[in-house]
Amino acid sequence: NAGVMQNPRHLVRRRGQEARLRCSPMKGHSHVYWYRQLPEEGLKFMVYLQKENIIDESGMPKERFSAEFPKEGPSILRIQQVVRGDSAAYFCASSPGYGGGDEQYFGPGTRLTVT
Amino acid sequence: SQQGEEDPQALSIQEGENATMNCSYKTSINNLQWYRQNSGRGLVHLILIRSNEREKHSGRLRVTLDTSKKSSSLLITASRAADTASYFCATDAVSSGGSNYKLTFGKGTLLTVNP
């Protein structure tokens, strides 16, 4: 059973470009979470999605960031017009059922560098 | 202090010694989880302890939870060089609306086990 998969593992973007980060949850998991980790910091919750639904995006910046989890395919975290402050590691996690009380399994992360 | 704050920030020990890391949090929780992160890598789930549990074991790991003091400890016995990593505790807080899927992470304890 493959774990949570994320790609790309490393992404370099110039200021103003768009970044697309992909996450495939573990087999059988229908709940996906995105977290961001700034250098020397712990992870910060961004968004919680189920298939075709955004359940909670309270941790997402109001502008330039969006997330989706379509019926088919991976979850996508999209950052438009990236700025240097977006440089961070972005982690995706998944859980099998309703998130409360479930273990969340994390992917290897995508390290975004904005130049 | 922030929710899920680890102590100490850094710990250096010799192989074979025990390592103890602590975590304090501020609000009531449903569960507390410990994760390990090797440098530049993703998070590995170690153990989940529920709020009605006081102690849990998994191999060389022992986790305690004291909800009256809002604290948890992670003990790694007979440490190995391969245990060198950052260790994070993550809490999912009890809140109205049942949004207890949001994991809140501290900044972690960097454990170095010297061979």
C-alpha cells in the first residue's frame, strides 16, 4: 500500500509565476489536508478537503492560494503569482475517515523555492 | 507558549542512552500525536494517544499524557544514531463545530544521537 505521494518534490519558481503542487492520498483515504512548514517552524494547517469539497480553508491565505480535490485525480494546491515569502515546504496528509481523531499520514512534501 | 510546544529545542545524547522530549499545550485536546522528521524529509507518524489514555508504548517508544497539566512526554529508550531527527507533537484541539482535524504542531525538538 503506497503512502501519500506528492510531486514534485522540489519546485523552483520565479516571482510572479504559478506553482502547482500535487498530492495523491493513501489508497482508501478520502480526506486530504495541506500544511505549510516555514524554515525552523512547525507545520501550520492550511486546508482540509474531501472529494469535490473544501471543508475548511481557514488556514489558507485569502489571496493567490487555492486548493481542490477532484472526483478523479490528485489534490492540487495552487499558488498564483508566487512571492519569496511563499518559499516553504508544503506537506499533504490523508486520513481514511472523518478527520477528527484519525491518524494523519503525511507525504514527503514539496519544497517550493521562489527566486 | 504556543499550542503543542516541545521542550527542549535541542537534545544531544550518546547512543544507548534514553531521550525524553516534552510537549505542552494550552487548550483541551482529543488526541495528541508524535511525529518524526528527518532533515529535509517528510513526517513519519510515531504514535497517537487519546485524551482518555495516560500511557502508550510502541517498541522503544513510550508516550505519556497528563491532561491536567496539559503536557505529554516522548521517551525513546536505548537510542540509536538512526533516531537522529526532529520530533514534533501535534494536537487536535476540542472546539465547537467539531473541527478537531486541524493538527497544531510545535517547532519540534532536534534530537542528535552520537555514535
